[in-house]
Amino acid sequence: MSLKAIALNCSLKHKGDEQSSTDRMIGLIVSELRRRDVEFLETIRVADHDVKPGVTSDEGEGDAWPDIRRRILDADILILGTPVWLGQMSSIAKRVVERMDAFLSETDDQSRMPSFSKVALLAIVGNEDGAHGISADLYQALNDVGWTIPASAVAYWVGEAMAKTDFKDLETIPDKVGESVAMAAANAVHLAGLLKAKPYPGLAH
């Protein structure tokens, strides 16, 4: 059974800037997914798109979210990547989950949101504490709007507080980070395959 994955990079950097640490963590997850025969569609750098504030799926003229929404819902696995800023997810990651709030009212005849039977993974990097808190917030938000969260669904790295070394500058990937990436990918592929073969039934009316 063919599975497809897509990534949203919620770095504050634009694509034209130097590669972000979030890119590197997403890339590690993508490599593990590809090893498991998952087709990777693309990474969308959200900062390069005019995603309007709001909680609907289309906030009007110039809003880039409707196209991004379509692309992520074409995939079976979503990788949501964010840096740690001030101990929190980036403002862009927050905006992404706010826009997904619209899923709550976009249900089908069985009361299923468009994200039902799709799996979400997290990629988090930063030079301060915050990965656990961000994971908790995003697990809750993504689950609220219909995504399924596998076991061990986050790969993260946080460096020494107030240090200047970024994840993208590490010469080697720490063993524990590599293990968490592999486990997150393996669990996501397993769960996405099960859900694609037998989607959530929803509610009979």
C-alpha cells in the first residue's frame, strides 16, 4: 500500500535564507520514511506563503492557506516542524494549527474531519528547553482537529541554554536523536498503513 508524506516547516526563516535546523530535523525524518517506501511529496516553508490569520479554511483574497490545506490533506502523513522560540513553538506553527481549527466544522456524513485517518509527526529543534511543552501543546491541538498521533511521535533536539551551536551545525547526529527519528518514522508508517486500509468509521446517522 502506497503512503505519501508532506512536511510543513514553521521556521521563521524564509526559504531563501540559509538552511534552518528545522530543515535538518525534517530531513532526517524524511530519510527514514523513504527507507520504508513512503513517497515524500515536499516540504512547504510556511514563512514563504501569505497564510492569513483566522480560523477558517479560506480567509479571502491573497490567502495561501487553501492551497497548503489541499496539499497536506493529499498526504497520509504530516510532519510539522517548528523551532523553539522563547520556550514555545514558533508563531507560524501556532498560526498553522489555528487555521486547522476549521476542520472541526468541515465534517462528512459520518462526522469525520478531513484529517481523520491521517497521521502527524513533530520535528522540534532549539537551543533552550521547550520541546516537551511544545509536543504536549501540538499533540493536543492536532488531535483536537482530527490528526492521529502515533507512539513516540516527536523527534527533537535542544542544545545547551544560551549556547551558540545550532542543530544544523552539528557534525554528527546524536545517537538518541537518530533513534527517536527512526522510531517516530516507523510508528507513523505502521499506523498510517493501518488507517489507510481501514479508516475510522465515524458515526452512523
